[in-house]
Amino acid sequence: MKIPEITILAIESSCDDTGVAVIKGNQVLSNLVANQEIHSRYGGVVPELASRAHLSNITPTVDLALKDAGISHDKIDAVAYTIGPGLNGSLLVGTSFAKAWAWANDLPTVPVHHMRAHILAHFLAPNPAPDFPFLCMTVSGGHTQIVHVHSPSKMEVIGTTLDDAAGEAFDKVAKLIGLPYPGGPLIDKYAALGNPDSFSFSGSRVDGLDMSFSGLKTQVLRFLQKNLKSDPNFIDNHLNDFCASVQTSIVAMLISKLELAVEKTGITQVAIAGGVSANSGLRKALQEKSELESEPWIVFIPPLKYCTDNAAMVGMVGVFDAADKKFGTLSDTPKPRMPELTPSSQ
Ligand code: KG4
Ligand code: ZN
């Protein structure tokens, strides 16, 4: 599809990463993320600390992103920013900064739904983009959904988690074995060295395209309690095998739901998006699906830098919406609990 040649300054501050990007069409001119190390000490994101860190990061990160892009503010056509869902205080920093910067430079704003941004990250160059319609499984710290993507603006959630998100499941299991937040990438790292068949976790089964991850956490908790009784060093002694087994069961659950979604919709272009799409087990399992002759899936796996939260993906939504003149106003305020992706929420 032809991507409009619009230049966007994009800001992402929905959680604990301050992201700023400049993109022109689907070309990423700069894409910076100021990570907030501070939360790892607390086992999760501390909202108050996150908004304070956004406040100190945002101005220098915007300056640097413009400098990296080699572009001055008068070449920007619109300012896109994440309006929700996310942490209220974090969103407030990005929203206020974006509106103020746009107003000072006489530019329109584009408020962006965070999950739509994860999905449209697939249109960022240089990777081949899917054609419409396609299926996208969004797997992040706050969401796990299967989305039927009709167009850049029409997206329909056809399956969702009934409790925890997949990223949350990774993080909670990691916390149970004493790993710092975010535990997902660490489980992935240790899993690479372990045997996935060592232990078996089934999680809870849900009919249809919906999913559930809270049962897995309880099952893992009981498993650890039992094994730590007989071997107090059980975690140290079996870290890699344990991580490999947990990861395999989460990935198996996600892939089985994708299989069902392909069967139900007949759509064979399958994408993944969001932080957990960085997981090497999930990437490998999906890649293998596309290599099976019996399963003619065309798979879309984002580059690692566009899996976790970043502003380039927000800019991509900005390009599509600015082309349709879908702009926000200066009265827009953060929407921490934005509705799901339905045509009316976009
Ligand atoms: O999309 P994201 O950066 O932020 C949200 O919108 O939530 O996703 C963050 C989530 C965290 O739960 C993190 O543990 C998980 O993505 N994550 C991973 C990996 N990288 C990030 N989970 C498993 N394996 C990874 N390699
Ligand atoms: Zn995200």
C-alpha cells in the first residue's frame, strides 16, 4: 500500500519508557527510548516514579530525536502521541508535552491508541508489510488479544485474555523465582539454555479465541512450593529447565489460539506485536508455522526494536491518521482505560 509522505514527531509514554521518534512516511529518521532502570528494584513499574522520570527525560529526548533525524521543527507536519491505554501520570506527561509542543509550533496533534500503534508497527520500513486483512496477536505487559485488522483504522478484537496478559504471566512467574522486573526477557534468556520438556505446565483451558494466564501462575506457585520443600536450592539447580518449560507452555497456548483464529477466519497472514513478540520461543514457533507445507501461513514478526514500547510505531499511526485529517484537539486528556480496539475507539 502507498504510505503518505507525512513527517511526524511521535511521543510514547504509556508506561515506563520515554520514546520519541521522527518518521517520514514509513521511514524512521530517529527512534529513541529512554528506559527507566529504577523500576527493576521494586518488582514492577511504580507509577509515581515513572511519571517523574518521563518529566525529566522528555525534553532532552525530543531534542536528541530531532537532532538524530537531522531535521528542524519547521519540517514536522504533526505531533502524534499515545493518549491511552496506560498509566495516567505517564500518559499525562506525554500528552501535555505533545499538545504544548504542537501548539507552540502551530501544528495539529494525533492522539494514538497504544495497541493500534503496536499493530501498525508492521508498516515501518524496511520490513515487508502485510496486506489487509491480516490477523495480529498483540502480546504485551497489559494486553493479549487476537485482532482482525481490516485496515489501518478498522480493527476488531476477536479474542482476548480473560485475566492476565501474556507479558504479565512472564513477569509474575519471573517474580516468583526472584528475577527483577521485567522478567520476560530474563526467562527468555535462561530458557535458551534449558530443556523445555523438563516440567509440564498446562495453564487453564478456555474455549474459543479467548485466553487465560492466571491459572499458570497458580500452578507454577504450587509447583515451586512443593519442590522447594524437598530441595531449597531447586530454583538455582533448575533455573534454565524451569524457564524453558514455562516459556514453552505460554508459547504453546498462544500458538494454539492463533491456529484457531486462522481456522475460523480463513486469514493466513499472521502477525505478532507487543513486548512478548520479542520472545525467541514465540518467534521461532511462528516462523516454523510458515515453513510447514501443510500450513500456508505468511508470518510477520517485527524487528526487536519495534516489539517493545517505542515511538516509531506511534508515528506510523500518526502518518495514517494525519493523511485522513483525523486530528485531536488541545482539550484531549489521557485515557488510561481506553476501550478495546473497535472501529469506534479509533
Ligand atoms: O509492549 P511492551 O513493551 O509494554 C506494554 O505495552 O506492556 O511489553 C512489555 C512486556 C513485559 O511484560 C515484558 O516482560 C515482556 O513484554 N517482554 C518479554 C520479552 N521482552 C519483553 N516477554 C518474554 N520474552 C521477551 N523476550
Ligand atoms: Zn506496549
